[in-house]
Amino acid sequence: MRIKQFVNLEWKQFFRSANFGKSIAIKIFMGFMALYMIGAFLFVGIILYKALRKFFPEMDPIEVLNNYLIYWILIELVLRYFLQKLPVLNIKPLLTLTVSRHKITNYVLTKSALSFFNVMSLFWIIPFCITLLFNGYPVINVLPWFVSLICIVLIINFLNFLINKKNIYFYAILGVLTVAIGLEYYNVFEVSVVCGKAFNVLYNNPILTIVPMVILTLVYYLNYKNLRGLLFLDASLKQKTEEAKTQDLTWTNRFGDIAPFLQLDLKLIWRNKRPRMTVFLSILFLLYGLYFYTNDKMLEIPVILVFAGIFITGMFLSNFGQFIPCWDSSYYSMMMSQNIPLRKYLDSKAGLITFSVVVLFLLSIPYVYFGWEVLALNFACALYNIGINMPMVLLISSMNKKRIDLEKSPMMNTQGMSAAQWIIIFPFLGLPVVIYLIPYLLSNAIIATVVLGLVGVIGILFRNLLLNKITEIYRSKKYAMVAGFKEQN
Amino acid sequence: MITTSNLSKKYASKTVLNIDNLEIPKGQSFGLVGNNGAGKTTYFSLLLDLIQPSSGHIKNNDVLVHESEDWKPFTSSFIDESFLIGYLTPEEYFYFIGDLRGQNKADVNALLSQFDDFFHGEILGQKKYLRDLSKGNQKKAGIVAALIGNPEVIILDEPFANLDPTTQIRLKGIIKNLAEKQGVTVLVSSHDLMHVTDVCERIVVLEKGEIVKDLATNAETLKELETHFSGSESV
């Protein structure tokens, strides 16, 4: 197998991947995101020299940068630890073909050198080095320094895989970091200064570029050794299975005939990465209120307060609700052919969301510290979320027909996204603001709060009727959903 | 029990299924055979109202399948792994299905105890989620789940595929027992001619969406089917 064939495989993997088959809107969005990132890095690379000159006028910019280089390395390392994984799973089909394990190992490692993270670093390093040359820095110093930086980027790349793979590396690095930060914090020994000096020595003595090169070779070799030993089906290519733990959820039985679905949803959230993270984020968003309430200016703008109230009590509603039938996408055809009336299915989702709004409201009670108006408005927003926003989210969710893999992380995950997710935001946040603002402008904040709450109560009173209508819509979209959820994208 | 009239399913202009008339009486064990793309799964999906017919209809116990949901309480099925909930343990899944079909835990346990040898100690009490079971074991769990709640109609798509020989033989026993002793209408599709002829009292051959043979099983049936599928049959 030649390099060309490997590249060919890679090419097909990229262009035929699920990501690529996504709707045009998401493609454009992702494209813009990528362009934005590239642009931002380029911008930093171009202005970095001038900026350093301006902020540290008495020092040489390259010296300043060298002093701070260690922080960049640490940040990269931490980011990559969480975001970058060595892609070994897709080499399974190659194992039985006539390709030596030596080649496969090298291929996987070399490929990782071309990862998004590494390429991104180039976008600031190259322009910065060019500005250095333009400002009269000698090529004999800049070029080796550039090569050293590239080596460092790759060292970070490979070091990350080692840390990810073997706990011993993780603890070793963690230990070194803790000691270094400790020494620095208590002013015993300033590690960052030493590192800065080291990088400056590296810049001034081109011959020393050999050091990062040697380190790079070493980490590459360690990775090679590590990976080579793992190229067997049972060693690392097989995904780990976790031991199943059964929880006692009989307490949900008091909710009557929606109890089985409620139990199912709780297990769904608890046992799968994406819904679990969604819930976690909703709780995190509770703190979002601090951002609004601690700012006196914001406290005076009514619109902001309504935003905050809807957000805080409705975060789970919007995050979980917008993907409603999608959560069950992997077994939707079963749900549709089993003895389940659709209405009961939706009732249980509505019940779960209502429960979440109540819990989030209870958790937000401490915000009464910022004035009882805040508490009253949050209560009104909670009522509104239950009465109006919940049926509305369910209604718009009926447009969903994209499959979701429950085990994928929600970070930067556009799976399951469709027009529904874009449409939802306007009525979700805009409508309550309008409902609040009109009485607020006509009379005062108290009346406006009461009106908002009352609108919610009216929604709650008509809940049955609304859910009946929504059930009909879900029924009419059933075939499209079943077909859509079958597509593996 | 199940009446199919003028049923057809078209994608764009391509007809994938076209059945003028098919009557399956109560308590019959019914086998559907055909090559890939013959329309077996399409027919079962129509029967479960997972896709919409282009024309015609299916009546399940006098309930129009694509208009009412009333066929659901007495019909159960296992089509593929998408009928399993991956993040549940097999026990949780069985109890969940039991809940849907009005069976309490004790009822479900009583049913499961009959399938100890079918499970072969690989399903219950394994502390594993369904998504982590092997394909064969997933299938076993799915098939048994389809038997929960005394359904009158059971639909199994390719039940023998992916199963080990011992389990295949046991499954044949289970299916025969359902149709002969309990009067359940069992619909089975398969690529394996031997298994279907062993199990089903009636076999229908589909080819490109059309019924080309409708046989009552007897000693000659297997031979006849083999000749048909080897393509050497004189027309």
C-alpha cells in the first residue's frame, strides 16, 4: 500500500463523511466558522509584532514572545487534551490487508500531524515570522526559530496522544505542572522566566534547533512504540464497554401511565453523553443570571431581565426540547409500532420539561438577593415557559427528522440540526419580551410581570387542547420522521 | 386476520411492492421469502405503518393499519436492531415493553423464565447495555421482547440471521409452538429456505415486489423453492 492510496482513502473519508452530507445551511455556517478562525489567527500573526512593540516598548518583541511562549504551549496542551483524539478506529479494515503494521502506525501518526490544531498554529506563526524578516531580523535566527516552533507544535501534538492514552503520562505531566505552578506561585523559583530565557537562547543560537528536533523524534518514537503494540482488535480498537448499572426509578410510578416513558427519558439522559451534557449545561446556565444581575445598568433594562428569566428557567426546555423526537431517533420505528399512543409519548416529554422548569426555578430562588422583582419576574417567566414556550417548542420540534447519535459530545455538534433550531429562538425569546414590554410601557413593571405570568397560566389551562393539536401534527409527520431517523447522517 | 388489497409502494417511478390480494388467516405461520430487494421488509414496514402505501391498504384484524392505531395492542414485531433501545439493559427493555403492553414485572419474569435455554445465559443478568451485546444476542433479546404481552400477530424480519445453530433450532421450536398451540399468527421472512420450510405452513415467494409463488408447505416444498431460486426451473 502506497502513500497515495492512504491519501486517497483519507480524501474519500472526508468528502463522503456524514458531516459533508449535511444541509447546505450548516455547511455554509461551518465554512464561515472555519474562515473566521483562520482570519482571526492570521490577524493575530500579522499584528503580533506591532502589538508587542507597542505594549512592551523597552523590550525586543521576539524576546517578549519567547517569555510568554510557555503559556501558549500549556493552553494548547490543555485544549488538545479535551478536544483532540488520535483517530485509530478507522484503521480496522486495513489490519487484515497486506499492509505492514509498521506502515499503518506511521500513517496514523503522520496523518495526525496534519490535524486542524497544527494547521491553525501555522496561521499565526508564518505571518509573524514574515513580519520579523521585514523588520530586519536575520534569516539565520528567524528560520531555525520557525522550525523550532513547528517542532514544538508537533511535540504538543504527539505529547497529547501519549497523555490521552496512558495515565502515567497524564500524571507525570500533571505532577510537573503542579510543582512548577507551585514554585512560581510562592516565588521560590520562576519557571516561566527560565522557560522564557531558554526560548531566547534557542532563538539566539540557531544550532540549538536540534534540541526540539530530538525531542520531537523521541515523542514520535514513544507514540510509535505505544501504538504499534495496540494494533490488535482486542487491545485498543475495540471501544470500551461500561458496566450497566440499574437505578431504582419506581418513585416515578406516582406519575401514572407516563411513568414508563419518564423512566426511559431519565435513563436516556443519565446514560448517554449528549443528553447528559445538555442537562449539565442547563444547570450551568443558572449562573448566567449573575452576569445580568450584578450589573446595575442591566438591572434597569426590563428586556434584559425578561431574557434572563426565560433563559434561566427555560434552558433545559430549549436545549432538550428542540431535539425532541430526535433523542429517540435510534429506536423511533419501534416506538411507532409498539403499543404507544403518540399522545402519551408527548405527554411524558411535556411532563419532563415542566418538571425541569420547576426545578430550575427553585434553584434560581437565591437570586431574590438582587431584589424581589427579580424573583417575581423569574416566577412569571417560569409560568410562561410551561404554558407557552413548552408547547411551542414541541410544535416546532415536529419539524425534526434528523438522527442524533446519543453518544457523541454536544460540543460543536451540529448533528440533528435543521431549520427548526434556527426558527425556535425568535418566538422563544422575542414573544415574552413583547408581551412584557407592552404593559410595561403602558403602566409599570409589576403589571407587566403579572401579565406575563397570566399569559403563561392561560397556556397551562389550554395545555390539553394544545397537546392534542401537536399530537395530530406529529402523527402527520410520522413517516417523514421514521424515514429521516433511519438515515445514518 | 391480515388482509392485503391492491397494495403498492412506489419510490419515484420505481415500484418496489405490488400485491393485489393476500389473505393471511388467524393462527397461520406465514413465511415470506425472496432475494434482496424483493420487497419483504417493505411489506412488513407497511404492515407496521412505518411507511405509507402508494395505493391500497392492509387490514389487520379489520383495523385499517394506516388510519387507526388500534392494531398496536395485539401486534408485535422485531424488524431490526432499531427496535432495541441501546442504553437499556435487556431486563429493563423487557420490563419497558411489558409496561407498554400492560404486563407487570412478575408477568414478564414468568414469560422470560420459559426462554432460559433460548437465552443460553447470555442475556439476563449480564450487567451490559443492549448496545454492548453481540448482534446475535441483540436479536435474541428483540425476538423475545416481541413475544411479551400475548400478541395475536407477531412479525419477525429475518429472525434466523446472525443466530448460532443451537439458537436457530430453538427459535424454530418457539415459532412452531406459537402458531400451532397458541393460535398466534406469525409472519416470518427469511433468506434461508430450509428454516422457513421447517417452520411455516405457508410460504409466499416475492420477486421484485410481486408474489410469484404461494405454497402450502409439504415434503416437496423445499425442493421446489430450491429449484425456483437456482433459476433452472422451466417456465
